[in-house]
Amino acid sequence: MATIVKHVSPANLARKSSNRACLGKSGRSLQANANSFTPRTAKILTEIAAVRSGQKSIPARQTATIRRTAVGSVRASAAAGADVEEWSKAARLVRQEQLEGQALDVLQKTIDSFERPAFPCALIAGDVVILHLLHRLGALGDDPKVKIVFIDTFHLFPETYQFLKDCEERFGFKAEVFQAAGLKSKEEYVAKHGSDLFITDIDEYDQICKVEPFSRALTSLNVDAMINGRRRDHGAERAHLEVFEDGAPVKVQPLAYWEFKDCFDYLERHGVPPHPLHADGFPSIGDVQTTLPIPPAKWFEYGGERSGRFQGLKNRDGSDKTECGIHVEDAVASSLSPPSSSLSPPSSSLTPPSSSLTPPSSSLTPPSSSLTPPSSSLTPPSSSLTPP
């Protein structure tokens, strides 16, 4: 008669051996081990010791239950001494490396697959990350593989104009600057459109200062792939972004799956300074009159980066304003139409606006300077990058 041999895998055999080691080799060792655990675990180990020494008898099913509970308690006690914080840091670092590698791969694929890619850059944290990634790939320089586009709305912060010059020098590129058609300065803009158009008709203001120059940039440069810094954690219309979006031009979001804090972590890790206004409490930086500082504790909440933009402003249909108009379907579609002969070419120089910047209206008064520092759980970037 053939003998039936039950196969035990090496993994199961090792696990059973480990369990036996945890429970001890004799009733005496179990009794000794019991003194090192919680009262509940000690009681269980004592019962097992009594059974093994012949002093007590219990059903097999209950024995198995006690054994599983004891082993679990032993393992839990061992895990309690683990450095969970270090594990989390290590896991986050792995995640950052994966995101960084993916972004580099996306940008390289874009450079290899398209003839005229461009990057409209607003110099916020994520945009500076992309500039650095492109620089690492050798895509900038005197003969750039990717054109850097900058939209001068005539209403940007003075620090933004200076930071553009700093980035041009640091990464070795010269931005293609586009402004409102037929206008060369804020004074000319105010003389033609007034100083409060952004209040009386925000959509018209966006069309003149942002959408039209942006569309003209894509058309005049014949862009076939538009790199941008939009991410899912911006929320609203951006909540379900993919890395690539088909269209004319194709949209490329290399940071689509990143979070806002990832951008600061990257800049800190690579020693790249961000826009100086981040240190003044601005998570996102646009026009002077529509950008407010936000308490840093809210920066890393879902949608927190853009929470200081367009506060209190409405679209023509009455909905809350969340986009300036550039990253909407109509704006990109309009870039397919040839520009009018009266439209201005990109500006060869960038002049900061005069000191008479239009301050925010009373409804847009920024919060007091006593900004609350972010909580420790958010672990903001180091001093060179830490918001106040």
C-alpha cells in the first residue's frame, strides 16, 4: 500500500518553525516568556505551558486559537519597537524617486516624439521643477529642444519679473515673452482698457491679457506639444488629469500625479530656489490683484495651492472662478486659427510694471501677516523653501 506524503512548502515549514520558536520549546520556557508580555498574552502563554506540561487539557481547536493569538501578540510586541517614522520617510523617498523618474521619462518622450514642444511657464513651484527637469535633460540652452513661453499680463508681481531673469540665467534659456496684442506696457494697457477691467469683466480681462497672448504664442511658434505644470491635486477641473491629453496641440502634464509638497521636496533635494513670494505666504502666484497669501497650514490640503487665486471672483455664468482661461478647451482650440496681422510678436525685452500696481479691492484684502506655520505633520520644506 502506497504511503501518502503530505507536501509542506519550504515557506510553510519555515513559518511553522518560527511559530514554534516564538512559543518556546517547553512549558518552562513558555512560562518564563510569559513574564515579558501583557497580562492577556501572559495568561495565554501560561495556559499553553500548562497543557504542554500535562497539567491541563483543552480541545485542539481552542489550542490552535490560543497559539495564533499568542504568536500575533509576540509579533505585535516586536513591531511596537520598530521605527515607523523612518519607514514612512523611506517609503516617501521611494515614491519621490518614482515620480521624478516618470516625469523625466514623460519629458524625454515628448522631446523625442514632437518637433516643436513648448512650455508656458508661470514660475510657480511646479513650473520651476519642470524647468530643472528640462535642464537636466539638456532640452534648454541656445538651441532649445523645448521653447519656454512666458505670458506677461502687465499685472504680475515685480518679484516675478526678476525671478524670470534669475531662472533664465540659472537654467540657460531665453523665454519667448508674449503680451496683450498691440500693447507694450501697463501704462498703454490702462490707457486703453482702464485699471479695473478685472473687476468689471474678469472674462474680458483674461481674454485680453492671458488667453489671446497664450493662443498667439502656440500659433506663432507652431507648437505641437504643450508641456504644463497642472496636477490632479489642484482639484476642480484638474482632478482627473492624465499625463498626456490628445489634441492639437497635445497637452503634456509630467507632474499630473505629484502633490504640491512633492514639488517643494524636489526643489529642496536638488538645491533649486523657488519663487521668492512663496516665503511671503503665496502658494500660487499670478496677477497682483487676484492673488492672495494663504496660511501655510492649508497649502498641502487638496486644492490648497490655488486657494488664494480668484477669491470672490465669478465667471459670466455666475460660477466661481477657478481658471484664468488659458487651460480650457476654447483657449487651446483658438490657437489653431492663424493670428491676425495686427497681433504683436513676442516681446524682445521684459519691463516690470511701474510702481503704480493696482492693489486688491477691499473684497480681496489679503489675510493678516500673522500666518500660522504649517503643522509638523506636513513637514514643509527646509528654511530655504519653507513658507512662513
